[in-house]
Amino acid sequence: MKLKSVFVVLSTAFLLVGCSEENTQTQSQQEMDPQSIKDLVNDYSIGNIDAENASITSEQLIVEETSGEKREYDLPDDEFFVSIAPYVKNTHPCTNHSLTGCQGELANEQFDVVIVDASGNIIIEETMVSGENGFIDMWLPRDKEYEVRITHDGKMAENNFSTYKTDQTCMTTMQLM
């Protein structure tokens, strides 16, 4: 009888410890500071962290592991993630950027990028390099409207976009001409 009681006590203790660790993990994911979330997005984007799928909506980073586990991380309240894949010949339709699956045509290329807000303020004006996935990742202020101009090898593309809750995070419609 004593052995059975010890078993029940130990089993209960292990169960409580397991639940406690799970709650802590969920809590820490929700409480990640904005820079840690941005670093995590970058790590998935450049392949420093592997996952079955990691995609980003206007509000969350959603990670699906090969084990089937799914985690969701809230993005910063004041910043919006957008990933742009300029192209010459080949593109694909995209709404929410897949950090682990989307592939643009122009990988590891230099682009001159200018982003101006609706008031005419220059938000970004710099030379940027696309990743191995052919995308240029950036964080911009939320709830704004922008014009983007990208030039590369004497070709240019322009587009308007916004960073509201219902907007896409993946832009694959900028054909360089």
C-alpha cells in the first residue's frame, strides 16, 4: 500500500511540474519583448532556425514544427513586418509571407530602396540586399500608407502599400522594368 501511495504522489508531482513548465513556456512566448520577436522573425527568415513552416501575418508570427507543435507570437504593436521580392521575370502570388517557404527570383542582390509615407516623409532611403530567399525584409510603422520605389541594374519598380491590420506582409508584385 505504501508503494502505491508513493507512486501516486510522484505521478502527481511530475504531472504538476509538466503543466507548470508548459504554462511558463506559453507565458514567456506571449511576453517576448519587441526586439526578441524581430530577432526571431529574422532567424527564421535567414534560416538560422528550422521549422516545418514559419509564416507572418500582420499581427503574428506562426511557427509549425515538424513535431506538429504550433506556436504563435504576437508582433510589436507599433511596427509592421513587410517582405518585398522585386522580380524581373518570375514571381508568385503571396499574401502572408512564409519565412520558410517563399522564394523570390533575385537572391542576394543589391537594391536601392526608398519608402515615403503619405505625408512625404522619407522613412527608408538606403541600399539593401535581398536574402537567399530573394526577399527584402523590413519593419515599418503601423497604420500608415507608403510608396515604395526599388531600383536595381537600371530597372525600377514602384508600388503603394499600407501597414494596417488587414494588409498583407508579402509583396511579390514589383516587376523591375
